Amino acid sequence: MERAMIFVDGNNFYHAAKNLLRQPPKLDMSKLVKVISQKDPNRFLLRTYYYTVDEPAQQGLVSYLRSQPRFIVNNNGYIKKKSIPGKIFDENDPSTYVKQEKGTDVNLATDLLIGAYMNSYDTAIILSADGDYIGPIKEIRKIGKIVELVVAKGQPISKKLSDVADSIIEIEKSDLTSCWNGTYNEATITT
């Protein structure tokens, strides 16, 4: 049986799901990783790693995921406020800066590489379309690891990234809504 680990880039996946669903996703991540891992019946899901930032808005999700079996949460990322050109930066005025997530990619890539070299898994399933993972994916494939990328249907993915993965799995709206926390209502707004 194939040993798999799932690596979730929380911010990247959140925005992809939000775009597909046209509303902020309220997903039960433990259900979602089961849906994803069961797409191959010969797979045993060892563990899921979830990467996010350390900020108050994330604490409910972080606490919930940490209580789930076989979940490890890394919230060592952080938010950097970058000033908008032509505006005077004011930390208290969001119209003067954009938020950038930092550290999440490095944390995910580190765990991906360590797990591969320690032979902790056969297949890495990465929930992200971030091109920053091209280098680490190439590296773990050199030692025989299989890499699957999971993206939301219609999510843009670069040719370079899709070329280095063994396969791309597009999750459908129905995959996400089946894992909805509460009652799902069709969105009529666009963001």
C-alpha cells in the first residue's frame, strides 16, 4: 500500500477554494483530506501538514486542526505589510499597504524535503499551485518520490510547475461542498 502525506499551503488553497466557490470557504479540512486521499484506493494517508500564519484570525482553525488525528499544523509563517508605492505607509491604515504572507512556502518545502529523505512517505500530495515548490519537487522526485498537486478547478498553474509534478488533481466544487462545515449555500457574489 502506498504511503502518502498531504502538505497544505493554507493561504494558497484558501484563495483557490474561495475563487471556485465565490465565497470564503468554510471547509472541514479533516473531511477534505480524506476525500483527496481516497481518490486512490491503494493509498494510506499517514499525516497531513497544514501551513499558515500566526495571527489571531487563524487561531480557531489552528486549534481545531491540532485536535485532529494525524494533523500537524505549522503556523510559523507571518504577515508582512508592504507599502503601496506612492502612499505614505501607515500601519493602522490598510489602504496604505498590502499584506504578504511570508515563511509558509519555506516551512512546507523544508518538511517536504525532510520527509522525502527520511523515507517517511512514497507520495507527496501538495495542495497548492505555487511555483515556489518547483525546486523541492524536482529534488524529491530525484529520489523516487511521487508528487501530486491538488488544485481547485480552474486555478491557474504554471506550465513549469505542472511539468515537474507526476500528476495534477483538480478538485471540483462538489468535492469542496461535500466537506462544508455547516450548510452550504450557493454564492451569488463574486470577489
